[in-house]
Amino acid sequence: MAPIVSKLGIIGAGVSGLAAAKQLAHHNPIVLEASDSIGGVWRHCSYSSTKLQSHRRDYEFSDFPWPDRDNADFPSHLEILDYLNSYAQHFDVLKFVRFNSKVVEVRFVGDQETVDFAAKPVEYGGLSPDGGQPVWEVSVQSNDSEAIQWYAFEFIVVCIGKYGDIPKLPEFPQNKGPEVFQGQTLHALDYCKLDKDAASDLLKDKKVVVVGYKKSAIDLALECAEANQGPEGKPCTMVVRTLHWTFPHYWVWGLPFFLFYSTRSSQFLHQRPNQSFLRALLCSLVMSPMRHAVSKFIESYILWKLPLEKYGLKPDHPFEEDYASCQMAIMPENFFSEADKGKILFKRAESKWWFCKDGIEFDDNTKIKADVVVFATGYDGKKKVKSILPEPFRSLLEYPSGIIPLYRGTIHPLIPNMAFVGYLESVSNLHSSELRSIWLARLLDNKFKLPSVEQMLEQTRKEVEVSKKTTRFYKRHCISTFSINHSDEICEEMGWTSWRKNTWLAEAFSPYGSQDYLKKQ
């Protein structure tokens, strides 16, 4: 079967795929979506109780505000799906999407000299007006057929995200894994596929262990507690390996949280790439105590508001390190009330643990009996991308820091005619994806030129070095403490004004969001 030839392909129709499709709509892209609907993780990796962790006005496209954007409630995953569907319909993006089209292989068919990185550096340019020579071939399998359809694209945008599809699971010694456990084990990804009744049946009157202490684990433990109300209900035990700061809401001692990290003046206190020697010295000698004071101020409020010390859940590292690695979780309002009732228990597991016939055991000679063990241990996003990329490009995703070195969080300087949207984390991943999709569209339209490969690799190295200096959890490629500076550099590269506010006062003390990037100036 002859391949379907098109100028531009987008893999995935989640938040980042929709953002890319909208900004690149004038190129008539083909969007390949493995499932039967848009929404990505909001469709396929959400519990019935899953909510956004920020206000809706902080999670919206610049040209499509929420209808009730000042509503202080965090929207549910169903509300977010409605918003995404409204966005796709409003901008007529759905016409580009081919559902039930799973990408199983990507094959390089471009200039073979570009594979010899030492001989010929990659050159990114605009798309050919009439369609250039295909650089990538993509094999696609439909859900209702074993037949393979090939597509040929001049440029590909990978938007399959870091979450979902491939669960990350702990490794166990031989004969001490789930195979010896007589109960049921599953990953949070499997739990997400259950409807509300099936999830309740799984948890009700069962001794449940949830492995993990990030947002998905916290939400799951609360659902378990709510399914086990009454004297006959069993408690849910959370196995906590690494502690992270949790947050009750976006206020700190009566002050809005954005004042501490989301304004230009607050981010001035933090390290950033491309800073001068004098500013680096200032950050180390003068601003470091100020950052420490801000972190301690926030921690004091959290410890006053939440009983972290009571339950042994106070992290040893500063709050700033979790914020700088995009790992701050909003605690559900009634979580600790369920813990106070004994419906949620906590077990620290800083070292080894393993399965036994009727539960799990720890190296401190303690044991937890269980009927169900749920791994809320995250996803292997890098493995998901590597599974479809050919060599030698697959090897380029392996980097000593553990971070995929993407220039502007979007392109790998040594992978030709391919972009990645949705792999950079920040305060709002939707805003990050949209702005980088705008940047990518202008790049492909020849509105600006990229620096050299060496300069782009150096820029990614600097960003990694900043993250290493800020947090021990730097491998997530999070730019939350210098997100405004990152956006400034993107704007300047596109020929836009980097300072987006109308007044100096607003520029210094107002939070930055997607609405600030609506005007193309």
C-alpha cells in the first residue's frame, strides 16, 4: 500500500497536540491519535475525583478563555475535557484528527548525511510551500484492523506526552515480586480505566496498599477511604518512598501564592540560564538567603495548616526544591480528616520492600497485609518516545542528566525535521505547550532563524545546570522558577516584545499567564 504523503504530521491529540494543530492549521496537518477521542491524559489517566491543581484562568489557551474563568473552584477532569472539546470545535481542529490511529514505528527517509552528525549539522528551516521531500515515514495501525498504513511527512511534531501508556514499576528480587502475592496488583493506569462503580467494588471492604505519595497516589488513597466508610471499612495504607511538600491551597498567610514564584520580581531571586557573572554572584551571595527565607515562610504556613509532622510526612528538603521540579501537589480538602479517622495510614519505605503471599514486607521486619496493591509510581515518558524513534536518533534521547536536551523545550538540535511539544514542565503545562507551538509555527514559516547546533546544545546544558543548582529532582526538566525568563527568550527569538504588561507595576508584581501572550507583538 502506497504511503499517504503530507507536509506535516502530529502524533497525539492531547493538550499539546491540540495546541500544535491549531497553530499549524495553515499547513493542513494530519493528527494521528491512537484512541477514539481527544484529551490525552485527561481522558485516559484520570480518576473520577481527578481535578486540575490550579485555577482555570491559569490553565487556558490565550485566545480561548474559560467561560467562567474567575470561578475559584478547581475544575474536574470532565470540565477540562469539555473545555478542550470546545476549543477544538471553535477552531475547527477536529477535521485534522484521525482517531484510532496508533503509531507503531517512525522511519527516517531523509538525507542520510544528516545521520553523520560530525559531517553535516542539522539545519532547520521552513516547510516547503508545495511540500518538500519526505523526511519521516510513519507506520500506523488502526484499532479495528491489523493492516498497517504508512504516512510520509516532511516534518513531524511528537505530542504523545510524558504520562500514560507505559507505567513505571519498581523492580523486585527474584521470587519477591507480584507473582508471589495472592491478592491483586495493578498500576494507577489500570485503575483509571475503571468506571466509578468498578473502582468502588475494587476498593470497598478491601485492605488496599497504595504505593506512592504524589498527586495520583493521594487522590487514589482518598477514593479508597471514601469507599470504606463505616465500622466495617478497611483502612488504606500509603507506602511513602520519597516525601514531597503538599499544599492546602494557593494562599500563604493571607497572601496569594503567585507573589512568591510567578511574578517577574519574585523570579528575579532565582538562577536562570544566560545570566551574567555579576548576577550569578548576586544570586549566590545575596539572593540565596532571600530564597531560603521565602521557602521557610511558605513551609511555616504548610506545617501550620496541614498535620505533616503528626503523620511523619514533613520533607527534609526545602519547599523551593519541589516547586522548582514541578512536584508540588495540592492536598484534597478532606484528606487528613480521613487520616484522622484512621481510614488512611502511612508507612515510610525509604529503602527496600517486597511482596509476600499475603501482602508486602519491609527491611525493618514490618509487614502490611493487603488484598489489593496499587502502584501510583508514575510513567516512563522517555521510554514511550524511544519506542517509536529509530536509531541513531533514539540514542540522542539518552543524556547524562536524564533530561531530553530540547532547545526551547521543543526541538533536539541533532534530530532533523522533528519537534516535541509537551515535554517541558512549568507552572502551566498548557501554556508552555501553546507558546512553544506558536514558536514552532513561526519557525516553520521562516519568520526567524535558529542559532547554530552548538549554541542550541549549550542553551540546553545551561538550563540543566540551573535545575541542578536549584533542586535534587532536576530530571523532570521543569522551568517553573525561571519560566518568565524562558518565555522572554522565546519572544525575543520570534521578534516579539518580551515584557508583555502595560505598566511597570504590573510587569513587576502581576503573575504571568497565557493571556499575556495573546497579542502577537
